[in-house]
Amino acid sequence: MCMCTREAVANRILQLCETKGLAINALANIAGIPPMTVYSILNAKSENPGIVTIKKLCDGLDIGLRDFFDSPLFDALEQEIR
């Protein structure tokens, strides 16, 4: 099943939070991002979360960007150019 990039990013954040045993609010606090920003990414209200925001989330998860995107979720993304 194909998904869009926003869905893959949201699913990856949830996956990593579960793996690390972190609640969304805890991740937001550790990453120095308002919880509403993280929830807007998870609820697909954020059209483009931005790489700096994703990097801050990675820092909060204690992983690198390479680790964030190293997931089968990003292997079969839909074409974003329409």
C-alpha cells in the first residue's frame, strides 16, 4: 500500500516513540518543540513539517536523520509531483 510522505513521517514518529517508550508530549518537550507542532504533523495538518523540525525530533529521540528515514515506510511513497 502506498502512502504520502506526510503519512510516512507521522507513522515513523509514532513508531519511534513506541520503540523508545516516549509519549508525544514528552518527545516534544525533549526536542524543544511545542506539542501542538508535533500533533499537527501527526494529524496531517502540517503540510510540510520541515527538515529542521524533523531533525529536532530526531535529536529528542537520540537518533540521526539517516536512522529516521531508514524505514520501509519510505520505500514506496507516492509521487509528490502532480
